[in-house]
Amino acid sequence: MRNNKQVRVRIPATTANCGPGFDTLGIACTLYNEVALELTGPAGQVEIGVSGEGAETLPTNSRNLVLRAVRTVLDKVGETQTGIRLSLVNAIPLSRGLGSSSAAIVGGLTAANAIVGNRFNQAEILDMATEMEGHPDNVAPALYGGFTISVMTGGQVTCLRLPLPQQLKLVVCIPEFRLSTHKARQAIPTMVPHKDAVYNVSRAALLVGALTSGNLDCLGEALNDKLHQPYRSSLIPGMPEIFAAGRAAGAMGVAISGAGPSLMAYTAERPQAVGEAMVAAFAAKQIVSRYLCLDVDYEGAKVVESA
Ligand code: HSE
């Protein structure tokens, strides 16, 4: 039963891993893509318009990720005899570690679910999104907003959403070059020493405790990682220097955002100074970058218009 013919959904960018929480932790940020979906025209007809980030490069055929997510929902409810019109307005840069593919997936699933009368609950949408993305740490905060802890059991996600201290600011430094998640995942070994696993378990626990109790002084230690960042360092020239520059300018800690190459500083003060210091440190390695000062998004994917 279709409730609406058109919907527009806003989806936040996300920063995953948050240092030691590989494939587990994620935070939604105040940077957004929009997906407008209309079911119209004869079956099989598809129109996709893209503006903003990826306007020149994103596919506008059956490979488009938003379209694939829309079709996942429509197929499940048997709504296959319809044309699909999509208009995508993207502010989240592609292949920079800010969850652009998760935003596409969650946007498509949420828009299609709204159009079919919310036949699926949020947990079901999260499971579908995770199956499409391969891991839950970006799709969970993109869907729910806030700070999320996601655990996989078989194909199902158990997700906790927690509030963060109000004074926490996120400063992301985005280099001009792209890094595919596939390539960044290939850099990680399949086996790690037990002591490195212990190193990460302790810091992930400390990070969740620090963020939820407001003991932000622990963040410098808590954001450290041995499961992925050391292996990805060679893919992000100057990474240790940029971490150091962000901290020297006032950040409590810095981590790779998702699979990179963007680097995320966690700070309670002087966000601009932190961003400028990180951009200067990238520039010292002949890499052009820019920074954004972001807050935590608590709304997640949201229908902003329906008709
Ligand atoms: N946890 C993922 C990774 C996030 O680090 O590969 C990127 O999608």
C-alpha cells in the first residue's frame, strides 16, 4: 500500500571506526546528502539526476547505489511495476571516509520505505543497509544519528545509540585525493598479534567510557589503534604529522575517518585552529586539503518532505 508518491530524505555523513572501534563505532555528522524519490512512469523507466559531489562520476544507470537500495525495498514488497525518478543532491565527498556510500544506501532504503508506508522498521532497514554495505559502522549512525556501537551476529545488527558530550566538536580534514574503501581494507592483515587485539579492546572500552561520561581528557589515549591505522598510514602521506599538528593546535585526539583518507580531530576548543593546522601539515606533504568544523547529528536519516 503506497502512502506517498514522492519523498525527500536527508541523510548525514558519518565517521566510522573512531580510532580503535574498527567496523563497530560510528558518529553521524552535520553534513548532509538529500535523496528525492518519486515512483512515476512505466515499469522499468529510470531517471536519475545528480548534483553536487559526484555529479560527474556517479553512475545514473542500474549501478547507482541509491537506485539499488530503492529497488531492494520495492522488490521485497512486490512493488516492481513502476518507473523510478531520483534526484540526488550530494554534499558528502566521495571516497574520503565520510560515509558517502552508506548515505546513498540508507537514503535509498529510507525513501523507498517511506513511499511504501514504512513497511519495515528501523532494525530491518539497518540489517538491509548492512548487508549492502558489508559492515554496520557507517550505516547505523547514518540511519539513527548520534554515536552508535554496532555488533554483528550472523546477518543481524545489534546497535546501541548513545549521546555525546555537547562540547565535543569534530574537525575533519579532507585531502583532495580519494581512497577506495576496498583498497584501504586490503591493506589490513587477516591476522594480528594478540597483544594488539588487547590494545584495541582496552582503548575501545576507554573511548566509549570517555565519550559517554564526558571524561574527554582520556580521548588522546582512547583514540589510538593498532588494528587498521598503522597499516593504512602509507596510504595517507603525512598521517602521523597531521595527527600531531591537530593535537598541538588543541585537539584531544585525531583518528582516520572511516577508511580514510580524511582525518578526524576530536576537540572541545579552537576548531578552526585545529583545522588550519591539519591543512598546513598536509600542505607540507604537497597535498591540498580543506577542513570542515562539524557537530554531531542526532536526527539520522529523516523524511523532510512527502507528497
Ligand atoms: N570500518 C570501515 C573500514 C569503514 O574502516 O574499512 C569504512 O567504510
